[in-house]
Amino acid sequence: MCWPPSSQWKRENDREQVRCRNIKPLFNFDPPATNDEVHDAALQFVRKVSGTTKPSKRNEVAFEHAVNSIAACARELLDSLETSQPPRDREEVAAKARARTAVRFA
């Protein structure tokens, strides 16, 4: 979960929501999230929690073990989630994100 300063909270649909720019949803896409995408998300999470992008030699094994464990849990979660909504199109979601970025930095 991401807890930015209050200046980064965004009002949307009359509810305050937290936005982490680097964390991307992986559920309910067509095609489904690949194992590489799940691994990359797990790596990002471990980097954030550990506070380092590259562990020391002494911590490499623990770091990789954490990444692999979290990736396995994330894959299990994604595979077990159900929805009645149609799958989202990756290109459409990316286009909306680019449009929001253009407005934000215009």
C-alpha cells in the first residue's frame, strides 16, 4: 500500500484514493498478466520494502527469496480472483494513462 503525503491524494468519484504511480494493477486484463509482469511487480515491492534497488552480496539470497515468494503469492492471488466485469484492454488502459499524464504535465 502506498501512503503519499496529503498533497498527493486525489479526489475521484467523491472518494479520496491513494495513487502509487509505479504500482500497476495486474488483474482482469486480456491477455492476462504474464509471469514476468508478476515477477516485476514482486521485485518492485521488495525494493520498496527493503529500501534498496540492489541488495548487498550478503543479502542477495534473502532478497531473491522474497521476490520469488511474493511473485508466487501474487500469481496465486491473480489466478484465484473472480469478477463479473469484462477483461480490460491493455492498450485502452495505457491510452487513458497517457491522457491523464498529458493533462497533469500540460
